[in-house]
Amino acid sequence: MQEDTFRWVITGAVLIATLCIFLMAAVSFVLYRVIAQMKIKVDGVIAKAEPIMDTVRKVADENAPKISVLGMRAVEIAANAKEISDVAKDQAHRFAEVGRDLADRAKAQIARVDNVVDETVSQAHVVGSGVKDAVMKPVREASGLMAGIKAAVNTLAASRRPTVDHITQDEEMFI
């Protein structure tokens, strides 16, 4: 590289560095002004907030014993709520066990009732068959007796011979 070109490159680099320094100075100046304005606004907010903070401190100092009592009571209430929750959980488990036991017993009783009803129906059928046989036997005997009497009457009636007129008339009707 030639010396003249080298000097121009170095001069350009120095100019760029100088420009960067001026640019940083301008940015620093702008940041200083922004920070100064923010400080003014923050000072105004702090001036307005100080009486409020003093009031809050005063209220907190006055009510510190009450707040500690409330804190202790809140701890007691939380402990009681946990105990109640534990008791309720135990009771729920007991009720569930009782419900299962009750359901099992009810199923057993229903099965017993079903067996008793089935047995009763079977016995009713047996009794019905017995009653039917007991009633039908005399009826059959009476029917047989009536058939015997009818046969005897028919035999007695048949022992009388029909007259010729009757036989002739019957034959004519047949033809």
C-alpha cells in the first residue's frame, strides 16, 4: 500500500472515531436532560407520596397489635378448618363404608326374599296340584257313578222292546 493511501485511510478512521465521540456526547447530553426531567417528576411524586406514606406508617403502627392478633386468629382458624376437614373426611369414609355394608346386606336380603318367593311359588304349585287331585277324584268318581247309573237306566230302558210301529217309523226316516 502506498503511503498516501495509508494516510487517507488513517484520516478517515480518525474522523469516524471523532464523529462517534461527538455522537456519544450528544446522546449523553440528551440522556442527562431526560434524567433531569424524570428526577423532577419523581421528586413531585415523592413529595405527594410522603404524606400518604406517613399516614400508612402511622396506621400500621397503631394497628400493629390488632394485625398480630388477627394473624394469630387466622392461624387458629386455619388449624380449626384443617381439623374440621380431617373429621369430615373421616366421616365421609365411614358413611361410604356404612353405605357399602348396607348395600351388601340389602342384596343378601333381596336374595333371601327371592328364594323364599320361589319356594312359595313351588309349594303353591304343589298345593294346587294336590287340591286339583283332591277335587277331581270325587268328581271323577261321581262322574263314573253317573255313567253307571245312566248305563243301568239305558239297559233297563233297552230291555223293553220297541214296538213295530216305532221301528218301522225309524227305518222309514232312515231311508
